[in-house]
Amino acid sequence: MKYLSYLAAACMTAAVCISCGTESWESGRNIIAGQGSASGEDSVPEQGVGDTGENPAPQKAVSFYMVLAEYPDGYDWLRDPQYGSVDCDLKLFRDTSEILCFKAGHAYEVSTDMDMVRCSGSHVFTDYSTSSETVIRKDGEELFRYSGREMIAGFLPDGESVLTLGIPRKGSGWTYRRDGAVLEDSQAGIPVSGLYSDEGVTVFEYKETVEEDYERVTKYYIVMDGVRYDVPDTNPKEEIMDFMMWNGTLYMLSVRKDGKEAYFGINYQNYIMDMSTALSCEMECLLADSTAVYALGKLNFGGGDVRSAIWKDTSLLEIFDRSFNIVACYPDGANLGVVGYFGDAGQTQTLYLNGKYTPLPAGYILPMASSGCFVEGHYCLCLLPSESSMPPMCIIDGKEHVMDANGCFVGLGHTVTVSQSM
């Protein structure tokens, strides 16, 4: 499952340096090369994997894993006068029951920054930058470290190994590693996704800006199992907004440069997206759950009426209320969860769930998209209090849980357990 950032990274100019992997995934290579592509078809192929009805539907149980940073009593962790140097505890909860605790702080080379804490199943992975190295830990214990200070843009446990996509804290480009060892690198590329697995293949996307015929041109690439493929920008009248692999298929989101039309692309086959009665549109990103690929954007109906909207392939799934600004969007099969706010009231957030708008508890916000999860008809929101004197709170399937701690949630993950019904 992949959730893309809504804010695209800026492109930078330099030469890309990437080694060639073994082109063992033949179908993927053919897709990226655009073999058999066409345009102008009227109907969109059915997405998702259908159930033949021959077997009973499996029963799925969801558990949420939440990481809480608990600070010493009385410490103002929100303003953080000690600039992150104060020791604290990182606690892992499974459905509000504590199952793990370890120390965090500079002395332990464990950060409590939300961008540096990741929950995968029942484990907590952290990254930390010393003055010269990047350190990766699991449940507080060091896994590996490597030379260079990187921000981790992509992180994917892979069996006993860990794959990372790092961006240098000074400079440009990216480095793709396994357990700290370099697999591929670029001196200029800007990642536009994290690492994710598609049909057992590790994937990420990036772009870069180069000088071509005295013009600055954006180039798009996708890396699958260490092999880089060009994603050609085939129509100069369109702007590519996002692209991704899902179930072995390349999906693209593009918009005509005058904003009058948007396109949902499947293996370079473009389909015009429904705009209702809107005069123009802005497209932001692609999203995916386990069943389909979606697009997020805005529709301009004129007279200042600009509304956020979500599409399932080319079909409008929902046009949100006027002035509703989306913070995070979570499609989940037949369910749709969105957190946003109305007008300029960014500190007063609202949960949209299947057509109903419900204000979040006063004084609490969803700080980032990764602080929420909607899966298999269940959801969890880890909320950030506006004052350090307020306790941490999470909402699981509509029920509020207040934690007796001085601190905040910094990570969220989940597991799905499948059992066959009789």
C-alpha cells in the first residue's frame, strides 16, 4: 500500500549517476518502455483483483501499533527548551496496550522526530544522524550505520534486511541502500515517492531537471529491483503530476497545461477524467489502497468555488464541501476517510468519513498523513495536542483513547491477520 506526499519536491540540475541492474523482470521492463501503448480509448480497464466467489471470503483482523514519546514529568516537550537533547522513553502500544519500551535521546542515538520514527508490525525502526554518520536502529538496538548524514525518504524492511532511500542533509541526489551498503545512487534525482513493494518488487520514483536544447526539462524515472526505467513525457501539452506502479501496471496522473482537462494514464493509455461542471482543475497526486488507484485534486467551478475532489480512475468518487482543505486522504476500499479543515482554520480539523463531517477533539490535530491509517474497514488517528499540558490522544474506529503520559505519538503502523472462514 502506498500513500504519496501531497507536496512535490523541487527539482535540481546535475548529472545522474546510476548503475545498471539485471533486467530480470521482463513484464515490468516492457510496461515502462511503453510497448503497445495507445491513446483515445473511451473506457477504463477494471482495477483490482476480483473474487470469483468459489472460495469463502477470508476473515481479516487489524491491529494498530502506535509509538509514543514520553518525556519526564513537567518537561515542555512541545517547545523543547533543551533542543531534543532531553532523554525520554519510546513506548510501543498495540491497540493501546504497551508492549515495548526503550530509551531515546542523543545519548542513545535515537530521535523522537516524527520523520525519523517508523513502525513496522510490532517493531520500531529509527534513524539518527551523528556529526558524520547515519544510524539505523530496531527497537533501540543498532542494526547498522554508514558514513554520511542522510534524511531517510524511503524505508522498507525486507526480511532480515532493511532497504533505505536517503537524501544527503547537505547537497543533492539520493542513495538507495541495503543495510547501509549502496545499491544505486544519483547525484541529482529528487525522490517523488518512498520505497514500496509491488508484486514482490521494490519500487521508487524520482525526477530531475536537465538542460536540453537550451531549455530546462524535467525527466521522470522509476526504479524497480534496482533497474532504472525512463518514464517519457510523451505530450508537451500535458504536465505529469504523479506516477506509480500498482499490481505490475504503470499509472500516471497528468493535466493539460491550461487546466481544462486531466488524464488518468494506464501504461501510457490516457483516459479523460470526469470534471463535472468545473471550468478547470488542479491535480495533486495518486493514492492507492489494496483494491484500486485513486487521484486527488481540486476543481474550479468559478466564482471562487474551488473544491477538493478524489477520483477512482477517471470517475469522481467525491467532491468535498466548499473550502474544505485536505490534510490527508485515506481511501480504503468501500470506505473513504479524509482529515482536513475549513477555510483558514488550520488548527481546527475535521474528519470526513463516508459522507459525514465530524470535528476532531478541540485542541488536537493530525500532524501528518503518516499519523493516520485506514485499512480493512478500520482506522486509527494519532493526534497531536496543541499544548504540552494536554495528554496524547488517539482515535480508533471512532473511540477516543487518552494516554496517561507527558508526550506525543510519533509513529503508527498496523498488521492485518487473515484467516479463512469455514
